[in-house]
Amino acid sequence: MATFELRESGASQKLALPDELGRAINALGIATALPEGGGQWTVSGVSKVGVIAVGSDELSIRPKMPMSRLFFLMGYSQAPRYWRDDDVSLSSDDELVSSIASAYIRQVKKATVQGLLQGYRTVHEAEPMIRGRLDVPGQIGRRAGLPLPAEVSYDDYTVDVAENRLLLSAARTLLTVPRLAESDRQSLRKLLLKFDGVASIARGAAPPEILFTRLNAHYRPAAILAQIILRHGSLEQPAGEVAARSFLFDMWEVFEDFVSVALREAMDSSDGRIDLQYAGKHLDVGAKVALRPDIVWHKDDVVLAVLDAKYKAEKNKRFPNADLYQMLAYCTRFKMKVGHLVYAKADNDEVLHQIDGADIHIYSHALDLEAKPEHLLQQVQNLAAKMVDRSNVTT
């Protein structure tokens, strides 16, 4: 088995790669990989992190930010109050997969230390005798009126509940992920023994929505990680002519989720309402050009502020033109005098673009993702305050 490594970056990286692995990089949208001949590839625009395996070859894609910060962003976007007060203790040299697997194993053990959660589940099945309630329509439709077997339904007190199915399915998904340490694989196999009598979530099915109460609150940290794992892990993905096993995170998606959720919480006390991925509006009268800003703050039918999150600034002559054109369209449609763009950058300089010939100001903000969580969240608080203050100039 051969192993290779990439780092998230917009710059070009030259390395020796098997042809199938190079093609998989393109097919899975990880980056742009150009063959240079002789097994050499030029890879640029690496926008995903994680790991893929093609045949016996494995490729690890490491994030440019510290591992603990990535872990924080992922957890915060899934559940705003989780991992807020504790900076996850990880080394910058830790593998992403190993970090997530180790954390998941710890959380599942903690959640199930007193045994698996149990609950009532309605069962529909055919029985040789009547148990529970007779399903009359089912009996007539499937049994043509015959008395047995009886189509019945009953409530069963069982460990086969949504919470346990979620944890089991995530553990099984992790076992398929490349570059997982053998010690983690052994721990995951031991965990599977705990879930005897629990069914896995069907492949391709959406993870169940869990309503947390005081009865299942101790499952919440493990369930959050399980949802992350199921969202980003896959058993097999077609990558051109070959099949690739992958566990990948789109960094732009992680960033946009974080900004959207964190900003909505920061503005929770503000008058009006925050909507994420605001849909249903169009730029033109014929409703052919759809608009979908990341964040819209509005009160009744009046839009107070619009913001779009951009993880990575385009490294070409069009930047920041394309982003400004997009925000100008939002401001025009929603009759706004101010628009906001927020980028992931290592500095916090704010740039103002005043549109010539129109009374519109577009601000470009930056979040320092390498800052400590409390400082990063303070940056979001400051951004929220600016949005509220500058909303006074809207019409």
C-alpha cells in the first residue's frame, strides 16, 4: 500500500501520484489535478480535507488551519453550544480521521456507560397469534381474509431506537474509512458488540432527526459526531473509472455553516428574524434568475441586512468582482444600501467598496480562523454589531 499527502491550499503542488489517484482527485472535486507525464501531477485549488483510497493507494488531505480549530468549526456548525468552552486538545500533526475516530469512541463510551438507551417502538409484522392490535386493513389486503398469520402492530420496549441506530451506523462507517489506526478499529469493533439488537440505518438514507430531552441528553455529544461522520463518510463513490472510498469535508461548507449558525445566534436578541439560505426570491420579473443569499436579516417584509460567506477568495483577476456583482444583485433586489461579504483570512482588515453611480456600500469582512474559539466568536459578535448598526441606512 502506498500513501500520499496533500495540504489544503490554493497554490500549486507537484507530486508523484498513481494515475487512478490523480483522476480520482478531479472526479471527487478535491482539487484540479493535471498530469505532467512520468507519474507527476500538478495539483491546485485543494478545497477538501480528509482521506480517500483508490485500490491499495491512499491519499490524506490535511487542513491548513490547526486540527483543533477545524474540529471546533465542525462541531459548532452542528450544535452551537457544543465544544464552545473547551478547545479540543489535538496536535497540529494529528490526522483528521484519527482525531474524529478517537473523539467518537470516547463520546460513545461515555454515552453508553450505563447501558444502551431504550424506548418504545411501534412494530408492524405478521404473527402466528394475535399480539397487540390487529391491523384489519392489512389482514384483509395481504391475507385475503385468512385468520392466520395475523397482521398486528404493538409497542415494543427495545434498544432498537433512533439514537442507537445513529451511533451504530456511524461506527460502521468509520470502520470503512481509510487510514484509520488499527487501535481505533479494534475499539470500534468492541463498540459494535454493545449494539446487539440494533439495526443500522439503510445505506443512502438520511440520518434520523433526534429530539433531545433530559432522558437522552447524555447521547447528544456522541450523536453530533455521528451525524458529522454519516454526512461526510461514504462506503464507495464512483471516481471516473474506479471506485474510491472517502471521508471528505468541503471547507467552504464547514465555513459557511459556522458563519451562518454563529451569526444567527449572535443576533438572537436583535429585533427581526434571521433566515439561512434565503430562498424563493428572484432577480428578474420572469423569475428565471434565482437568488439565494447565505444570511438574510429581515423584519416582516423588510430586509434589514444581507450577508454572503466566502471561504476562499478567488485567486484570479475576477476577484473580488464576482462576489461584488453577486452582492450588488442582492442589494438591488432587496432595496438595500449596504451589503456584507465575509471571508476566511488571517487578518481582520475591513474593506469598503462604494458602488459608483449607486448609493450602495459593500463591506468585505474577514474572520481569523486560527484564533482561539472565544476570540473567533467575538469576531462574529463584532460582525453582528456592524450589521445592526449599518442597517440604519437601509430604505
